[in-house]
Amino acid sequence: MPQTNSNCLAPGQLININIPDLTPGPPKGIRVVPQATRMIRDKFVRHTAPDGRDYYWFTCSDFDFRAADTPIDNDLDAVDDRYIAITPLQFDLTRYDLLRELQGMRWDTEREAGNQEERSSRGEVRS
């Protein structure tokens, strides 16, 4: 696999690589795809190591499979079709456009809301 240029990743960014089950043989290839957003059910399968200790293998199951002729368009599809999935990710999921909008709103706590109702019932007007 080629190495990525160290300049292609900014702080807080990473490359996620998912490899399909290798039991049936080597992967078909590599796909660079976006992260799936559909729900999957996590599953942990218990195995026993040669020394007798238990360990758990994380797998996914019961996600929405797509029709066989549908193009591979995300990491789950790629791995399901026996491809290595490469997905560029970032840690900061903040919606900055919405953050600015929400920062501009007035946020009353329950206590403040209760005080407003009390003042209102006494005929006081809040400025």
C-alpha cells in the first residue's frame, strides 16, 4: 500500500482502514469510500485462545444489505463485498454553522423560566 503524504492530513484527521474477514481468502482490492451512516448492530463473539483465556472479537451484523447490482458507496458495503475500505475521517463533528445560530439564541434555565413565570403572574415585565 502506498504511504500517504504527511501533508494531506491536518491535525484531528485520520485514515480509517477496515479489512474484511480473510478466512475465505484475500480481499478483492481496495476502495476509498465515505463512512456509512446506516445503523448496524454490534456483536461480540467469544473465542478461546490457545492458552485457554477467553477473548472477544468485535463484528457487525444485521445491517441493511443492498442489492448486488448497487454500486459500492460506503465502508460497510466495501467490506461486505470483501474489499479493504479506506475512509478519511475527522474528529471534530461540530456543526459550526448551527453553533453560531444557537449561540445567538437566548437559553433560559428552568430556574430562570420559573422566575419569569412568577414575575409574570405578579404583573412584572422583564426587560
